[in-house]
Amino acid sequence: MPDDLLSARMPVSRGAFSEEIARRQDEIDDLLAIGRELVEAVERLVCALYGVPDVLTDLVVESAVTRAGTVAQQEE
């Protein structure tokens, strides 16, 4: 058995396991939210560099954020 498996921790009860799952899901949700903010910032920067009008920039950002959410849901 590899050494890293020996260091694994398992919750001692179903309640503790459920709490661990909820904590991890909150952590994942926070990371996804940060990722979406970064996607928006990058899309706005690229649009600004290319001189894309604000109306189109908003559509590009909306599309990118939607795709980011879709990818996250597919992985679940």
C-alpha cells in the first residue's frame, strides 16, 4: 500500500462525513466564483485591447461566464 494512502483521514461518522462534503462543496463553489470573476476580467481586458464596443463586450462576457458555468456543471 503506498504511503500516501496510509495518511488518509476518514470521518468517524456519517454526520462528520456530510459536514466534510458540505465544507468541500463550499470551497469548490468559492473557487468557481473566483474563476468566473477572472474570466470576466480577462474577457473585458481583451475586448478593451481590441476596441470592442461596450454592448458587444457585455455579450462576450456573458457568453464566457455562461460557458464557465456550463463546464463546471458538466464536471459534477
